[in-house]
Amino acid sequence: MSTDALPSVDRTHGLLKGHPRPRPASALSSVATLAWRAMLKIKHVPFQLFDVTVMPIMFTLLFTYIFGGALAGTPREYIQYLLPGVLVQTIIFITVYTGMGLNTDINKGLYDRFRSLPMWQGSPVFGALAGDVFRYSVASTLIIVMGLILGFRPEGGVLGVLLAVALVLTFGFALSWLWIIVGMLVKTPESVMTTSFVLLMPLTFASNIFVDLSTMPDWLRAIVGHNPVTYLANASRGLMHGRAQASDVVWVLIASAAIVLVSAPIALRLYRKER
Amino acid sequence: MTHAIETHALVKSFGATRALDGVDLRIRRGSVYGLLGPNGAGKTTTVRILSTLRKPDAGTATVLGHDVVREAKLVRQKVSLTGQYASVDEDLTGQENLVLVARLLGFSWTQARARATELLEAFDLTDAARRQVSTYSGGMRRRIDIAASLVAIPEVLFLDEPTTGLDPRARNEVWDLVRRIAAEGTTVLLTTQYLDEADRLAERMAVIDHGRVIAEGTSRDLKASVGSNALHLRLARADQRALAQELITRVLGDGLLPSTDPTEVAARLGDTGQAVEVLGALAAGRIDVAEFSVGTPSLDEVFLALTGKPAEPVASTNGTEKATR
């Protein structure tokens, strides 16, 4: 064996000897480290942010200018109604990437490494979520900025907008748990996408994100009126324009809590379970 | 405690398939041990149970005296696993991957970076340290993967098919690494489909097939179990093989060893003198012999004799073991 790429014996001397292992990392520290990993991934694969940025820009432009005149008289009037809803829709759509990323890690064998390390076994899930919440924030900022450029004037001021974003992120965080479960149950990242879109399409379009409830026939109004996304869109709109109804906000918080309480334990159990 | 790994009657089923059907192993501390078998034999399942990724259905397994089910966390503190696929994040650079693992093991940021630098240098990856792993060659990926398993030197290292898919040069590099890791006192359990690999690295090995250990011992033991002497012939023409086998049977009575190579014929000899008779018979039968040798049987022949099938079925990467992950 004589290849120059071989590490020389000198260089590895002692390196491979048992160092005393440090005390295992705390749960907080391992979650932080895995969140750092999520940030690095964004840095190295900025394309990940592409769909987070392009989709909302596209939706806002298309809907504002194509439907704006017909739905609200002028595009400028429509965007006051639409933009808080586009924020909701975008964040809901990109929560799917949480499940896809997790599924990719499982398929690539990376989770085998994580699971064989002496750390808190929930860390990879929480670390990934932390990274995702960051991406949701980037997307939210972009949408708001673009809205402002197009003539969106939130009457609720900065505080109203921030509260709306915080509420939408809370719901997005909760929803991510569902896709984590899906991500652990299906075989490929593509199936995570297909499975979740079957749910997401009706959830977002059968809501009042784009049009007001009053324009719908009675039977549809009954369905759409009970969609949690409708509550979220109402709350987001209300907070941004300074006329939020407490009931909308409370219902969104209850829905988020319910989703987390049910799906997080299932997700963590599935994660710890052997595959 | 003399054994690093001990398993007793390990059983694991996936649906109707019995992946492990009562596996007993005893692996001495500080040794390199080979788990040898074709795809789907149960090698990966064994390693996954020992590294706490799976629970056995029945039987017990201890690693360094700790039960892999009840004391999984203690086991994880002392072992490292390098799976069949590079278990590193391909989007991250080599350096970032090592820092990541070091941090997760409890190193401080400063210690983590220092350890990463050391390992990158030792594995000759310094130049590639700041490149994403997705740009690495197969050999470099394997090296960064093994390096990640050595961030904290484990007392037991599991290597699941460490050289599958590597070119001969990269394979040599991995072999050299395994020897060096073992020389520093780490117990290594490696699985392989390559008999050659087990022969070169492992002190002792278990041949596993259909979830059972069908033979165990040193490579010398295994070879001896098939008979001490064997005659190996390479024919110039593959179409003469049947005739050659017939002539050999006529001289030796019995003792043909199975072989997968269509130009090769091998036979067990009672004593080396019989080789002369066989060669004479072949010459009289106008069989064109390109090469011949007398020696101990190869591990390939051992495997064929033990299992009745070739040791390296199409070295597919889609074996049943993967399907049952």
C-alpha cells in the first residue's frame, strides 16, 4: 500500500487514542447546535430560500393585479385585504419543508448518526424547527416589504404587523409538527410534498384568504367559516389593520396548541422508535 | 470483562422475514472482528441492534457490559457507528460536519473546531475542509464519515460495509485506517461482503447467512474446516471446464469445490501428491491449464461450501437489508 493520500503514521499518532469524552451536551446545547446546522444549510444552499421568496412575490403580484380590480375595485384596495392572507398562505405552504427535510435526513442515513449519539433524542426535530422558524421569518419580512412597495398600508402600524407575523409563525410552528409525522411515515421527500398538499390546497383555498366569506354560497360559507385558516387570516388582517377580534386570535392560539399537543408527542415517539 | 460485545440468541423479524434467527457472538476487546455474509444475511441488522438503533425481538446483547436496550444511553456514549451510506450532511462542508458532531458530543465550540482541524489533517482532508461534502469523491466521503465517528474515540467502532463502492486505492486507505484505529485499542466490528477484506483485517470472523452464524473462528479455522489442501486450476478455455471437472472427479473420487469463476476449477486434496495425478489426467485429456496452485482453500470456497451459494451475489446496493431498514 503506497498512496500519497494516506495519512502518515506521524500525523495520526495519538489522534486515534481514546481521549476522555466530554460530558454529553445538554438538550439546549444540542438543539442550538442543530439550529446552527439548519442556518448553515441555508447559507450553503440558498436555493432553499427560493420558494420561500419567489412564491409569495408571485402570488401577491398575480392576485393583486389580476383579481384586484374585479374583487375590490382597484388593486390598491385589494392588497389591503389580500396581503395579510398571502402571508398566511405562504407560511402554511412552506411548513411542508420541515417534513421534507426530516425525511431527507432519514433517507441519507444522517439520522442514524444522530440517533447513535448520546444526546437528547428530540434535539434534531427541535433544531430543524428552529431553522424553519427562521425561514418563515425571512418569508414574512419579504412579503411585508413587498406589500409596502405595492401600496399596502397597515392601519395597525408596526406593532400590529409584528403581532400578526408572530401569530402566523405560531400557527406555522404548530403545523410543522404534522409534517414531521408525515415525514417519518412516508418513504420519500416527494411523498411528503404530495401527501401534505392534498391537505393544504383545500385548507388554504377554502378559506377567506383571497375573497370575503360574504361572496360565497351558504353551504360553502359554513365550511369555510369553520376552517382554522379563515380564523388565522381574519386575525392576521385584523391585527395588521388595528381592528382584530379577540375571538379570532384566541381560536388560532387554541388551534395551534391543540395541534402541538396532539402531534408533538406522536412525532417524538415515532422519531425515537426504530426504523 | 474480557468481551467488548456479547450477544445471546438475538432474534429480529421484519414482518414475515426473520432477519436474525438466534445470533450468538463474542468479540474480544481490542480486536477487529468481521461479520461476513451476502446481502440480506443479517449483518446490518446486527450492527443496528448493537449500536442501539434497533431493539431485538428476543435475546440479549451487551456492549462493554451494558445492555443495548436497557442501557442504550451508556452504550451510545462509548460507541460510534459508520453506516452503509455516508452519514454526514452533504450540504455542509467537511469541517462543519466534524464541528457539528463534536458539539453534539459535548465539546465546546473551541474544542470542537480544534478537534475538527486535527482530524481533517489526519485524514488528509485539509484542502477539502471548506468544500461541501456533496463535492467529495467516494473515498473522501468515506474518510469524512469515519472521521466523524472518531471525533471522540469510541471504545467500540461499528463499520457497516466500510469499503462497498470504493475503488481499490480508496479501499486500501480505509483498510489502513481500520488497522490504525484498532492498534490504538478500539474494538472494531466490521461487516463486509468481501471475504478478502475480512481475511486482511479481522482476527476472527463470523460467517452469517439467513440470520444465523454458520461458522465462526479465525480465517485459518474457517479455511481448515473445508479441508486443509486445495488445488486451484485456471483453465485457458471456459468451455473445457465441465470436462476438466469430470476428469478430476475420476481421479479424486469426490472433493470438487464450488467456484463462481467459469474458468476456475478447485478441488480438495487428500494429500498434495494427488495434484500430480490430477495434472497428468488433465494433460492426457488435452485440457489447457493456464495456471495451477496448491494451498489452503480461499474464503470464497469456504463460503460456497458453507452456504451453497456464491459469497458475492450481484453486489447490488439494493439488497434486502436495505429494504428492511
